[in-house]
Amino acid sequence: MEAFDVTILGCSSALPAFGRYPSSQLVQIASRYFLVDCGEGTQMQLRRYSLKFQRIEHIFISHLHGDHYLGLPGLLSSMHLLGRTDPLHIYGDKGLEEILNINNKYSHTVLKYEVHFHALDFKEPKLLFEDDKVKISSIILKHSIDCCGFVFEEKNRPRKLIKEKIEALKIPIASLESIKWGADYTYPEGTVTILNKDITTDPLPPRKYAYCSDTIYNQDLISHIQNSDMIYHEATFMEDMRERADQTMHSTAMDAARIAKDANVKRLLLGHFSARYKDLNLLLEEAKTIFPATYLAQEGEKYYL
């Protein structure tokens, strides 16, 4: 089975605290590398955990609060200085392109690689990227400024060949690829057809991961993240800070747990913790009262789907 995992680079909210960095994570699917948000220190974390950031081809920035993008100019500069030539795709608020262009203008920087900027639509979800193995879509979040989350999904995987039956029936190698994708096999003389179900087994179901950045409790998310294998959902505050959460349009740990439960997801990762919390287990315990399969997003940890 091909890799599908999430490495947490930063799990803090607006202020770095207790050794925690602002929001960022690396999603790997089938040897494709996607960076999600890029708070201050992201490139330091990529180096710290020996992650090959030149392999990143797509960067998704949820919104224009600094704790989600201020590390991006430095990362782009390092990619340039290290000789990157492969193109890079950036998805974000249209204002982000202006910010990056101004930075390059006044630093007299001409990047050695092409940057393709894709402005996000904050009114309705959109398909952002798709290839033969992966598709990535935006989801609309409710925050104090325009904000998107992102859903990463595997495409349907090929069926599994039953090796012993393939060999016994002397089915040629040239036909195996089409059989993996559901075709029956008919011998050249056309008299005997082997049904696909007799020589293959069902593949594992495609996996799904959702990144829910800064947002208030938002039931509209449920239809988009339903049955995900794992979701990351912000949990800036505990329930006793409900008034502050509402004022700043953030979620509590219990809000995140309610969303996870209602969406029937398998696992919940809590993140975007306020600097007021040194002991994050307090948030974890609160969320687990509603959704037991809850975990803390911990920097440097890799979470496998």
C-alpha cells in the first residue's frame, strides 16, 4: 500500500509558545508532497525533521493571518538559493500573490523557478488539484477573514490480483493491467472468458484526510469531511473560554470533537493551540468526552492513514 501520511510541523496558534511553532504540516500521498500552511519557522522544521522540501510541488495557504503564511517568503527564498528549477504551485487568497511579488520586488529577487499562483474561491468549495492518484479540494471555513480548509483524497485503487490463479490460468502479463482495473479476460480463441471477480480481490477503500484550519463550529463542513480516515481540526481554546472563542471565531476542543463525531470520521487530530495552554492534555481530555478517537497534533510526529 502506498504511503499516505501527515507530518506536523507547527501546531500553535497566533503566538509560538512552549516550543510549539505556528501552523504547518506536510501531507504525503503516493510520493507526492503537499505543504499545508506555512507559519514562521516552517523551513526550520522541515530541516529539523529531515524532510525533503524541494520535493514539495504544491503549497496550500488557508488564509492571510500571519501564523499561517509568514514562513512562506523565507521558504521560497531557500528553494531559490538551493537551486530549485522545478515549478511550484501556490494556492491562497489573491492578496498573497501581491505580498509575495512585493517581497521579491523590493529584495530584487528573481526566482530561478516558476511560481504558478492559484487564487482560492472563498464562496464555494472547488477542486484544486487532480492527477491519476490524488484529488484535493477546498472547503469553506467560517473565520474572521476569508479562510479555506482542504480535503485530500486518494483515487480508487486497482483491484488485487490473485497470483496463484493468474499463473494457473496462464494469463499473459500484458493483460494484467486491464484486469487490475476491472476487466475480464478472454482467451485469444474467444471461447473462454475468465471473470474478473474470480481472479482478483477488492482493493482497500481510498483514504481521505481533511484539514480544517481556523473556524468556528461549522456544521456545513460535515458533508465534505464525512467518513474521513482522519481530520485535523483547530482547537484553540477549552470550553471555559467559549466567549473568547466566539469573539475570535475559533473553536474549542469540544467543538472539534462534535464535528468529528457528527461526520463519522475515524480519527481526530487537535491543533492550533492557544499560547495560554502549556499542558495540552487538558484539551485532549475535554475532546475525548465526546469523541474518544482524538489525538494531539504533536510536532515532528507522522500520522499514518
